[in-house]
Amino acid sequence: MCLFQLREVALIMKTISSRSIVVLDEPCQGTSLQEGVPLAWALCEALAQTKAFVFVATHLHPLTKLANVYPRIIK
């Protein structure tokens, strides 16, 4: 994840509310699966604990398993 993406994520997490709509297109793009999956997983977990509507488009298939952990997540 590049510095620009980290700054965007930090801003999202700082300002997110129940009225927010967050759209993430390929979080952790440009990282290896070994590095990208844990980063994207942690980000999605943090977003799942908010009351915002979050849509994530990703090629990181392990993230679909989040739906087994968090009932609010739909794959």
C-alpha cells in the first residue's frame, strides 16, 4: 500500500460516520497477496465495525471469508 493510499485510509477512518458511503476499488493494489491480504483484511475489519455503508471491489479472494466472521458483510 503506498503512502497516498495510507493517507486516504487514515482520512476515511478519521471522518467516517453512520451517514458515510465508502467505496474502495482494489485496496492494497500493487502489493503481493502475502502482504496485501492481511492489510486489506484489517482495513475491512475496521470498516465493518463502523455503521457506514462500505463497498469493496477486490481481486483478493480471501477477503470473501470476512462474510463468515461478520454477519453484516455480504459477498
